[in-house]
Amino acid sequence: MGDVSGHVSGIDVTIIIAYFIMLIAIGFYVANKHVKSGEDASIAGRKLGIFLGGIGKTANSAGGSSSVGGTSWGYQYGIAGAWYAFAEGITYVLYLPIIKRIWRALYRTRTASAGQFFGYRWGPGARYYAGLINAICYMAFVGAQIIATSAAIEVLLGWGHMTSLLVSTAVIIVYCTAGGLRAIVLTDVIQVLLILVGMGLIMPPLVFGAAGDVLGGGGFGVVWDTLTNGDMTLYGMSTDFMTNLGAPLVFGWPYIIGAIILPSILIGGVAQAAFQYQSSIQSADKAFKSFIMVPFLYIPVSIIVVMMGMCAFVLYGMDLMPEAVGGPAGANPNNVLPSLIVNFLPTGLIGLLLSSVLSATMSTASTCLICSTTCLTEDVIKPLMKNKLDDRGALMLFRICMICVGLGTIMITLWAQDIIALLTTAYAAACAGLFVPMMSTLLIRKATKPAVYTTMLVGLAVYGATAFHWLPFLPDIIEAAPLYISLPISLILMAVITSATQKSGNGRLDAYFPDTWENSPGNWEKHPELLDGPGPARLPNDVNASRGA
């Protein structure tokens, strides 16, 4: 078995420090050059094209969950750990049919957040609700990425756990606060390149070869054969445990489908990042094409890191497994990828690949931080302040909230350490309260306000009661994957209440349905005088207010 300890040379430390400095420098450069308003900070002034939009979404997905988290799950659960990455990538394919429709609705409402998109049709209550859910869930997303970033720093630089968390959080806050989404997207170009080259090309042959050498020679094929047919009883596992897609001793198909695949796919229709990146892209056609890029860049590398995690089991045995399943005290499976880097890469390349890990984790952390802050400012605070802020005030509010959100995520990192479990739980909670109402808002003309409000409240309440085991009569699999009960209840309520409450009205339809927008007196494309005063570049609620929304 390999040694989980390693050595980081001065050259590697220099590369890492230079990378941190570069991120901060880019943030301040962009702040000085491009960020003059809250809209510039949150959605890059609505000026991104196909390439930058696609790169931004890829980097957001290929973060700590797919690098540090994916390797950790491959190490603990084998090939079944790839389901999260696969589902996350497939999300972009499944939502392609409605991407242009979402972009047009965002464009017509001049909105930048899920809450604004939702509240435009159903009023301020729906806006506050969607904004709060997204703000809280994205704090969990940020926490997951900071956990991954700090794990890399902890192993490779030898810093303490809390020091690593604080440094990771501080760097992310500084360059996001300065440069906003544009700074994130510009650094994403560098980050995605490092991810693809480092994780996809340089590292796999070295790790596969090292694991094969331990087994007498060969590559990943020998590792797979050993994990399938070798004697795994030493670790209390069945012979094919790590090569079974259903991971029967840990997950099983009901859990994989209900708690990993389902929330990872559905989140694309309710998460702030999807709406925010759509708002930042110049046109519907460019938004569509940028989505097509993501699966091709994301899925292959994400599966490779899971395979490297399986090799790590051959190299390290139980040395990094959690104590609860037989590992040594203090072991942390999030340290698998950093340990592989230290043990099997030469000096210089260690620093480069660590930068690749930091690229992946910090890119997603920064995007999630922007998303959480946008939801908090645009859907909660600014409406309560009646939007009485000029550009300078809006930018100041945005930056203050970003610092508060970033610091708040530290509490989450102390509470939970399983990166992918934290993400999928947050995904599922958001989907329980928002997926059916959000899709009904976009696609169902006859949906009514009573149906939407009842569905969003009951769906989240049922999910929470099930997740916290307040309904003891439910089967174990339902408690482990509460979407199995919350989603069907939401669908039934939406259908029944919509049918029974047609006289209550269908909300504001013009932005979501082309024919209604064409004939709407609030159509600012036909009536630009509606934008007089606030101006078309203002954040959406100013426009809504000018129309009496």
C-alpha cells in the first residue's frame, strides 16, 4: 500500500501561491475595468458569449464535487460513485428543449435570479420564497467546495484544518467581491484548461500505472479485475463491491435513483446558477449552444476521477477511510486526491496539479457564492428596501452580502464533511420546494396562484418532515430519499388545485408564453417608452416597477 504522507517542495508552494495571487489580481483588474454596478457584478452585464458561457457552466459543475468529492466517492464506493457526475452532466442535455424558452422569459422580465423569474408571475411572496431557498442551498454548495479546497491545502501544505478553511474562504471572498461573475468566468478559462489537462490527461496514467504496479504490473484493467475478483473480505466487502454500479452494500438502486440521480438532474430547473448564467449570455441561441458544450467537457473527466479513486483503494487500503467504517482515527477520504498528487507526481507537477484541484473547487465555490448573494440581495433585501438604491449602493450591498454569506458557510463546513452528500441533500431540498412550481410557472398556462403556493410550501414541508424522520411510518428508503414522496405529492396537488381554482387567475403570463407577450401592453420591446427613467440595463425589479408589476 502507498504512503498517504508526502512532500511539497518550495517550487510547488511557489506555484500555488502564485496561483492564489493571480486569482486575486484578476478580480481587482476586472473590478477596476468592468464592474460599475450590481448587474455587472452578478451577471457580467449580460455580455457573455457561447464560449465563456459554456466554460463558466462547465467550471461550475466540475468543481470540488467532481474532483475531490468524485475521487473520494470512487475510493469509498467504487464505480457507483460516478452516478453523481453522470447525472450532473446529463442535466444539461435534458434541459436543452426549454433553454431558449427560459432565456427569453429572463430577457423579457429583465431578471437575474430564480426568485425574480418565479415572482414575476406569482408576486412578491413567491419571489421571497424562491430567493431564500436558493440563498440557503447555495450556502451549502459553497461550503462543499470550501471543504474540498481546504482538504487539498491541508494535505499538501500541512496547514491545520481550520486554517485551511479560513484561507480558502478568504481568497474566494476577496476575488469574487472585487470582480463578480466576470472575474469568475475569466479565471474559469484557466481553471477548466487545468482541470482538463491535469485531471484528464496528466494524472490518470500515473495513478493507473502506480496502482497496477502494486498488483504486479498493468493499468486500470488489472485494478478493475482485482476489485471484481480479488479477495476483498479483508475490508469487510464483497468481491465485486467496487465494480458494481449499484454499490449494494452502501447505496443500492433505490437510493442511487432517488437521492443522487433525481436531485442532480432536477436541480437544473430551479437552481440560481442556471438562471444566472442564462441571464449573463447575450442571446437565446448562444445560451443554447453554450449548454451543449458542457456534457462533453464535464462527464469524461468526472468519470476518470472516480476511477482514480478506485485505484487509491488499491494504493491506500483503509488508510483514508472514515473511522466509522474501519479506517484509522482522523482519516478523511476528502484527502484521497491530494494524497495521490503528492505521492505520484514529480516536483513542479505537484504544484501545477494542486492548482488544478484548487481551480476546480474554487471555481464552483466562487460561482455558488455569487449565486447565493444574488438571491439574497435581489429577491429578499432589495425588495424589502423598495429598491431605493443607485448603482453604487446596489454594488455596495452586493459586496457586503457576499462577505456575510462567505463567512456563514464556515459554519456549514464545520457541520458536514461529505462533499457530494452535502450537495445532493441541498439539491433535493431545493427541488422539493421549487421544481414542480417552477416548471408549472414556465410551461403550464392554466396553473393558478393557490396551486403554486400550496405546492411549494407542502412539497418542502413533506421533504423536511421525511428527512428529519418525523414520519416514522414511512419505509427506510423513503426516509433516505424523500423526493420519492414529496415530488408525487407536489404533482398531485398542482393538478388538483389548479383544476379547482381556475377562477382565481393564472398570474402574469406575458413573459413566459410568446403569443401573450406579443399582445401584452407591458411588452417593452414594442413599447420602449416603458423603460424610460430606469433604463433597460437596470436590474429587473426597477423595470417591473415602471410597468406597475
